[in-house]
Amino acid sequence: MDGSKVVKLAEAEKGNVIKITSIQLDGVMRRRLLDLGFVAGADVEVVRKSPLGDPIAYRVSQTTIALRKEESMKIEGELMSNGK
């Protein structure tokens, strides 16, 4: 397990667990994600990717949410587990 590898959420594979380090979103979308638990230090699991890779479903704080690739490319974190 390489806990120091920084990845964007959109680049993670199904089953990966990422610890959020930064969110580069502003406005209403940032506020909504923060309210749902997408905060620095939170663990996010990649639950499912659509066949074309957009949107992607993530689980954070017992909530599953689908984000567009455009949004998930702006959230970075450390790869904690590859899920396999």
C-alpha cells in the first residue's frame, strides 16, 4: 500500500479508497460537497464507474453520491487502498 500517492478522484479505480487532501471547487457545488462529507481528511471509496467513465459513484460518510468527471477532477487525495 502506497499511502503517499496523490491522485484525483476521477483517476481512481473502482474499489480504491482515497483520503481527501484538497478540493478545488467554489460556490454552491463546494458547499454541497462539504455538507455531504467531502472534507479534507475524509475517506472516499470509488463505488462504481459508468461504462464511459462519467459519472462516477463515490461513498463518503455512509452516503453514496455520483459526480461528473469535471467535478471529481478537482478533488485530490492520497491513495490509501487499491481495493483489490
